[in-house]
Amino acid sequence: MKQFMDENFLLETATSQELYHNHAAKMPIIDYHCHLVPEMVANDHKFRSITELWLGGDHYKWRAMRTNGVEEKYCTGEDTNDWEKFEKWAETMPYTFCNPLYHWSHLELKTAFGITKQLNPKTAREIYDECNEKLQQPEFSARGLMRHYHVECVCTTDDPIDDLRYHKKTRESGFEIKMIPAWRPDKAMNIEKPGYAEYMSQLGEVSGVEINHFVDMVDALKKRHDFFTENGCRLSDHGVEEFYDEPYTDSQIEIIFEKALRGQQLSTLEIRQYKHAFLKLCGEMDAEADWTQQYHYGAIRDNNSLMFDRLGPDTGFDSIGEFNTARAMSHFLDELSKEGKLTRTILYCLNPCANEVLATMIGNFQDGSCPGKMQFGSGWWFNDQLDGMTKQLKALSVLGLLSRFVGMLTDSRSFLSYPRHEYFRRLLCNLLGNDVEKGLLPNDKESLARMVEDISYNNARQYFKFY
């Protein structure tokens, strides 16, 4: 029987072990999509406890705790203390067998704190105290943890109205790890959401543009896009339920926009027309600025309206959707391509049923301008686990070029999430190593080593133009 999470965790063959230990493990991390709070990096935040570091804002854990029968006050409540929340998480931990949280959590304890004991009610207090003691040391600050995991660059997720002051502060501090903003204009796209007119007022204020018409919004957005470029941004991201290809005219979009500013209800067609026009505008701006664009699609968000009203978004009440969007996606990408405005693009699906859709879609728009211009993104959210990542890698392998893949990202709010890169690299090396051992791939050590190092780091470094 193999030991749980030993040095060869997930590595089933000698070739897999050689690829990981000699090649993947040594590569730095480029975390090109995350949700870290820039202020915490800028101020080198010190964590008061493992509860703050581990459970604060982690809707994955909250979701598991609720499923285990834990009261909400121990997840998001303010009337319970750090130990009480951690204790409830420790009680939940044994029930997460076969859930990726069990692997994530123990890999984080091991790699950050050197703790190899399994977390459960019996070990909870000991682990809690040991983690908290270590968190008082300088190397366990926000920046210290980034250094510990050999992070070279992170891209945060930022709204167009953000002033990026903390990115500037971080740069000017001389911190050796790059923190780059990434443009996420969802609030400007989601015209049907409450508060849209108020958001337009904020956008107008920060851009110095009075927004009364759609053309004003375009002007304001372009000014902010330029501001992001000046502050190092090279990457955008869009969270969309699906893709849109409804025909529209400029006059129709103007009418739709003005109706939204007046608070009038929009039809489903009008909403879809506007989102089509908006995303096309963003694609054009990204191409002109030589950015990479990302599309995360397929989530049904905020399903529980009662809890949304109580806690807000991103608190663990989202799920996988079913959207018949392949043709609209094709039309949208083709529209940009015909105009010479299709920049480097990464597509992520939340529903794994669409893996092959994306793996084949990207092949339609590769144009030879750079290796892997169109990318099928790593297993996202509910697919960010052993089975989901394996399926994504295999779909990309058989329908594209795995060797040109830009690899893993954390998509996380946590400074302890970097072992997800290790997990991904172990899985990658295991898939390749097993194929070598089965005779499905040649034992070409030089080519295999290059492939592993490229997917782990080199491809991302060359692709995103952060340097």
C-alpha cells in the first residue's frame, strides 16, 4: 500500500517520477488568472490565523461545510471566532474523502507548514496552533508565501473603475514578484443587473467622461483600457453565461443603452444584442492593445436568491449550466477574425460536456501568428480537480497540441492555493509517463523534458508578453 501524499503522490511510474522531480518541480509559477486582493500583496498582509488564511472568502470550503450540516455562522458569520470556524472545518474534513478539497487541503498543510498529519477533530487543535505559530513569522506573510512557492508573476482580476493603486505601490516597493492587473469588465457588460446606471456614473467619474449615450460609454471604457495598459495590463477576462451572436445595429444599441440608464426593463433579445456588441468592442480593444483575452463561460451564478440577498455573490451558490452556445461562439470568433481583430484567446468551459467543443473550436482560428494562439483553458472551477483536469488534458491532447498549452492557474483568492500548480504538474507528468511506460510514447527524454517544462512555465512566459 502506498503512503498517502508521499513524494511520489500521483506519480505512478518511474518515468512520471523522473519528469516531475527533475523537470516540472523546479519551474517557477506564472499564475495568470487569480482573485488575490492586491492590497494584501501591496501591504504584505500578515494573517492573524489559519482561519483567516484558509477559510476567509473560500466558498469551496463553505459549500462543503454547509453540505456537512454546519450552520452558516461557522462559514460566513461574524459572531463566531476563528477557532470555532476552524473546528467546524476540521469536523468536515474526514467527510471530504474523494472530494478535491481533501487533496488541496493536505497538500497546502504539507507544502506551506510541513504538516503531514491528516486534519480531523482529533488533530484540529494541534494543527491550528502550529499553523498560527508559524503565521507569526515573516516568511508566512502574503509576500512570504508567494516567495515560498517560487511565484514569478500573478495576474489579479480588476474592474475597469479600479484605480490600481496597489499594483503601483507593489511595483514601487521593489517587490521582485510581478503583480499585473487583468481587465474584467463584467459590470459594464451586464446591462440587465440592478445598479447598472449607478455603475455607469462611477465609470464616467473615473474616466472623466459624462456618460449619457453608448458612444460616451465606449469613450470612457477605452480611456480605462488605456490606463490599464499603462499599468502593465496585458490580459482581459470575461465571465459570460454563453456567447452571443444576435444581429444588431448601432442605433439599436444606443436605444438599449439609454433605456438601461433610465432604469427601463429590457427584453431578452435586447440584453443579448447589447452583450454581443459589448464583447465585440472589448475584443477589438484587446486586439489593438495586443492583449490576450479570456472567456469563462457556462456558470449559473447566484442560484439561491435568499442567500444572495444575505451574503452577496461568490459565496458558494453557483453551479454548472447547460448552454447550446457552440454556433454563437463560432460566429463571434469568426466576426473578430474577419476584421483582423481576433487576438490571443483562451476559452474555458464550466460544463465538461463542452471539452471537445472547445478543443476543436480553437483549431478553427489558429493562424500561425504564434504557437497556440487559441487556447483551451485548464479545468475551471468545478473541473479544477483530478478527473476534470485529466479530461481537459486528454481532450486537448487528441484534438489539439498539448505541447503548446499554457498550463495551470489557481483562479483563487487564497495565498495557499499555489500547490494547485504542483498538483497539475504531477498529473501532467503522470499522464505522459504512463504513456511512455505503455509504449504509447517514445522514451525520448529530451522531448519529454522540454514538453513538461514548457507546459509548466515556458509556454505561459512566451504567450502572455508580461516581460
